[in-house]
Amino acid sequence: MKPTVWVVDDDSSIRWVLEKALSEAGMQVRTFESAAPVLQALDGERPDLVISDVRMPGEDGFALLRRIQADHHNLPVLLTTAYSDMDAAVAAFEEGAFEYLPKPFDVAEAVSLARHAIAQAPAAEEEPAAEKRPEILGEAPAMQQVFRIIGRLVSSEANVLITGESGTGKELVARALHRHSPRSDGPFVALNTAAVPAELLESELFGHERGAFTGAVERRVGRFEEASGGTLFLDEIGDMPAELQTRLLRVLAEGEFQRVGGRQLLHADVRIIAATHQDLSALIRDGGFREDLYHRLNVVPIHLPPLRDRREDIPQLVRHFLEEVANELGLQPKQLSAETLEVLQGHGWPGNVRELENLCRRLTLMAPGTTIFPEDLPPPYRDSTPEESSGDWQSALAQWVRAALQNGQSEVGDRVQADTERVLIREALAHTGGHRQRAAALLGWGRNTLTRKIKELQMEEG
């Protein structure tokens, strides 16, 4: 007997596409324009799966999901939406959705998810999340993948390793993981391991007893004790000295530690979220990072894309930061002219989202009038024209390198090479419809080379 799928969407084209694809996959499909007729139909019938849009006239997809969870808790629901942020993704999983699929979605992926939803048990029922301002913004596919990973981890205490360039928002993601975890009632304690002198880092992490070393005039509690029952965020873990890597590994393996100069064994009741802008695989090859510690930390990897790889998010981020700074300072929010926004979307952003936030703060304070024009931008941005970025890629690259060097960025050559290969791979796969062998041939590589680079560049879907 064919499995039955109900598709709920006020967009007739979406209904048509899903109905055609699911029917060709051997499923019986019924379509609805809104939630009300679905709830009426559920009084006498029951499908194997409901695929629902979030934003619809009348009751939205979340309201429909809650009604289904209350009355038909074994019925899986797959939510789709064109208006996606991290809170929406997390809320979908918290409220019991089987999966959260941002539009535009790949039809083959939707069919695959439908098969999995029908074959597997639904997610456990959770209380609806309170409505609030989005914690992290982004509609780019790479950010949607980050949101989905966070959503999948709402009931998990697994260690997480967040990678990404400086300024991409790694601590924001760490805080979001904590807030949406079973440890959310416990403390969130952050430590930038690169900001603490190596000789003091052990004491900072584990605490010390009075007299443990010169200057230790009293007992001090370390970050592991402060974070007990909660989450310990270790930023820039790649800069941790080798001897402390060994001790951290022992603590993670045994779940116990001692203060510096102490004998009492203390229980390490913490979830570890680590972050780095460095390539830990390269550090392991060079002997700068322990491979066994890497595997302890990298239970769930999350990679944050640089802002230049998610330029479609810049307008939304700019509006958010301008409103946030204006509210903070008690001022009227400023807005960008279309020309100014075009200039900013052509900028290289070596400092990523943090650089954009700082620029919005500066413009709120310094730009005259309520509308910001290109001439109001500081020179590094005013000189970044869209024509340079799109028409002459070598000039755009030169400009990006200059900005990166002026901002004190390191490993610039490695970053340029990695970003170039990402663009080549992404465009070749898009051109071939995802066919790796043909994409590799177009790039002049072997298929194994392409597969290896996709893995090294962390372009695999999570």
C-alpha cells in the first residue's frame, strides 16, 4: 500500500512540485492551501506524513504542528519555510518537527526526508518555544545548515567543535547551543585560551590552592568549577599549549581534576564547546595539536562560513545592527541607500560579521542624516565598488588581501586558496547538477581529488 503524504502550502507551485515528485517516488499525495482543512480531514483520516509551510493564511505551520502533536503525536511533520532564522529552526525541532527544510529546497532532498520520516518514529514532543528576537541571523544555505545542527542538538550534551574565521560568530553559536540544551539552567562560562598567558592558563582552567605558586595568596576556583552543571566554552582551543592539551584530555577522559597544588579530586560536570579559527587537522600533522584531544572535542562539528560566502545575508545583518545600535544609544535607526548596500555587498569583509557590526556602530554615530550614502562610508569601504569586485576579480582579490593584512589577519594565502577552491567546487557542482565526476573533469581534477577537497574544506552536508 502506498504511503500517504499531505502537503500544506498556500503557494500552488510548491504544492504542484511536491505532489509531482512525491507521486513519482511512489507516494499518494493530497494537497491543502491552509491548516484548517487539514485539521478537519484529520478527524476521519490519517496520513503517514504531513509536509507544511510555516507562513500561511490563518493558522501557521507551527500552530498546525502543535495541534498535530497534541492530538496525533505519532504523526511526523516536516516544516518548510522561506523565512528562516536560527530560532525558527530550533523551535521546529523543539516542538517535535521531524525536520526543518528552508526554501528554496532541493526536491530530491525533500523526497528523501519524506521517506525517512515515514520509516522512522517521530521526534519527541516538547513544549513550544517562547517567541523572541532571533539570536543569530542568516538565510544563506550554509547558515541554515548551522541552524539545523543546533536544532538537532536540543536534547544533547555532546561536545561540539566550532570552526570558522575570526569574527564569524563562534561564541554566539556556543551560547545558542547552551541555551537550547538540557544544561540551559546551568552557567555558561567562556574562556579565550589565547588571551591567557600559558603559565596562568592551568590555574585559570582548574583553579589553585593557596600557596600553590608565588602569588597564590588564596584558593581560587577555576573555570571548570564555575561551569559545573552547565557549559564551558573554550575559544581558540588551537592555541592551547601542548602540556595543557594533555591535562585537558585526561579530564575529559576521566571526568575528574585537581586544582593546581591540590590533592582533592573534583568532578568535572561540564559540557565542552570548543572553537578555533585554525585548521586543527594541519596542526595535528605538524605536531601542534593532539589528535586524541581533537576527537574528544569534535563529537559534533559546526563550521561557520565567512561573511564573503554569505553576502545575501548582508542586508538583513545591516538592518539588525543599525536597529540594535540605535536602540542602545536612544537614536533613530539609520538606513542604507541601495547604492551603499551594493557597495557593502562587494566588500571582502576580512573581519567578517564583527567587522560589519563595528561599521554599523560607526555609521550610526558619525554619518550625517538618516540615510547613509556611499560617500558617508569610511575609505576602505567607499573604495570597494561593486564593479571592482565583480568585473575585475584580480583587483577585488588585491583589495581583499590589502584589507586582510591591514586588519592583522594571518594565514592569508591559505585562506585565499581555500576560498578559491570552494568557489570552484560550488560552481562546478551547480553547473553539473551535483554530478561529481563531471564537475571534477571540468576543473581538471580526478574525482578522488574533488572528494578529498570537499572533505578538507568541510563542504559536506551535516
